[in-house]
Amino acid sequence: MKVLVVYYSMYGHIHRMAEAVTEGAKKVNSVVVHMCRVPETLSEEILKKMGALEAQKMFAHVPICKVDDLASADAIIFGTPTRFGNMCGQMRQFLDTTAGLWAKNALVGKIGSVFTSSATQHGGQESTILSFHITLLHHGMIVVGLPYAFTGQTRIDEITGCSPYGASTIAGSDGARMPSENELNAARYQGKHVAEIAAKLFK
Ligand SMILES: Cc1cc2nc3c(=O)[nH]c(=O)nc-3n(C[C@H](O)[C@H](O)[C@H](O)COP(=O)(O)O)c2cc1C
């Protein structure tokens, strides 16, 4: 059973969430989990201007995903920061190279799930995940979210990301806030939940 965690992160928030998703998925017996990043589309000069170069050293060791990696996984969990309420361009560009997989029905019946990050609390986490689901459905994937059985998403005693659509974190307008323990637990829950479903479906 193979679970692939595919993500883009500019400042490390989604990277941290991806690690937690991976930890969760690894808790399920017989599941092998790999993390990979979608290719960067911005030049080093632009990344420098955006103040992202230092943060990106944190995940430079994570391999770059190839389109065929998607075809060999049973479940794929995608992580993307919000860009104007949608997935980031790097992820969109990567997904737009999957037409060959679509033509071969290569992802039909696989599990797809999404987690995200935004600067602000109501800055489009739900729209990012839900609009991402459209692409997964075009590929014939089975969409899995973050059930309310993860009760941490109902708490109001602290500011937190997360919704039934998927785990999420709030980075803050200056990016200084890293994922909270509640948000990391949500990511772990989502990873384990996806892996458990994959184990049941594909055993
Ligand atoms: C072009 C651009 C658009 C963005 N749009 C939004 C947005 O619509 N809502 C929001 O809350 N944050 C927005 N952000 C902030 C990012 O979502 C935030 O930097 C990201 O979630 C941090 O995750 P990362 O460190 O993994 O990249 C935007 C950032 C950029 C650069």
C-alpha cells in the first residue's frame, strides 16, 4: 500500500503539515509513505525577493515529484498554500502535466485528499481545498476529507485552522505563526484516516 504526500511550500508551513500527515499515515500497518515536492516555477531571484530562500533550505532534501509517482500510489494527499483562495500556481502547473495520466485513467479509483495553509483565518482555506477537489474528481479519484471525528476542528478556545474538507493551518499575515499542535494533530489524523481507508480498499 503506497501513500504519497505531494506538496508545495514557500515558507515551511505546508512542509511542517506534510511531515505530520506523513507521521499519521505511517501509523497504519502495511502502508509505505513517501513525501515529495512539486517543481518550483519561480526563479531564485523572485524567491529571494519574496523572502523564501532561507525557509526553503528546510525542505531542500525532499525529492521533487514526477508525474508517474502519482500513478504508482494508492492514495495521494496533496498540500498547497492558499493563493487568492485557490491552490498555488506551482501545484496547478504540476497538475496540468497530468493529462497523460487522465487519458489512461491512471488515477481512477485512487484516494485523493487535500490540506492547506493561509495567512489569514478566513482567507480561503475551504475554497482552496474544495476547488482542488474538482481536479481530483476529474481524475476519478475518491475524495477524502477530515471527519468531525477529529474533534479538534470544533474547538473555539483557540484560533485554529481545519474543516471537514481537510487539515489546515494559519500562517499569520507575516508568516510567523507555525502550525499549532491542534493543526498538526489534524494533519496526523488526516494522514492516518486516508491510509486506513486505502488499507481497507486495496488489501
Ligand atoms: C500570491 C499570494 C497569494 C496569497 N493569497 C492568500 C489568500 O488568498 N488568503 C490568505 O489567507 N493568504 C494568502 N497568501 C498567503 C499564503 O497562503 C501563505 O504565505 C502560505 O499559506 C504559507 O504557507 P507556506 O509557508 O507553506 O508557503 C498568499 C500569498 C501569496 C504569495
